[in-house]
Amino acid sequence: MCTTNQNDLGLTDASCACGTHAHAPAGAASTNVGLTTSTFEVAGMTCGHCVKSVTEELSQLEGAKNVEVALVSGGVSKVTVSSIGALDPDAVAAAIDEAGYELVTPAR
């Protein structure tokens, strides 16, 4: 079940059955309504503070408009960034590193 708290933190539950979340495969990139959506796999995140750190760093990237995190505590979380145009892969890796986490799979 989805909760308001999860949505306030930008979290989505990959096992959620509410049908309101689109879950793109890891490493996928697609274009919707003029935005490019890129999904990354990030290791080391365990809590809402981790989500906030990654979200803040990625939100500062040029063109980034929205960041969503499907937190898998202690596992590999999926991070989706909607942006105007493609994101610089090196900038994404640097932002995730700056937040203190590991980029496992860059977007293709």
C-alpha cells in the first residue's frame, strides 16, 4: 500500500499494487511529454535521509526536473530522473558519489 509519507519523500514502493506508479526497467531511458526519463541503479541507500541526499544532488544537475527514488534499503535502489534532454553520465555519477552512494548501472 502506498502512503502519503512515501510520496512526500519521493519514494515509490516497487512492490506497490496501487497501479499509480510506472516502474521503468533499470537503465531505461524514454521521452514523455517533452522530458527524458532516465533510470539508474544506486547501492548503499538505507533510509529517507539517503533518498533526500541523492535527490538533492541529482536535482542540481542541468536540466533535471524531477527525481524519484524506489528505495530498497540496503540493496540496489532505482532512481528515476526526468530532465530536459539527456543528462551527462559523468555528472550523474559525480552527483551520486557526492551524495555518498554508488552508481551501479548508468542509464543507457
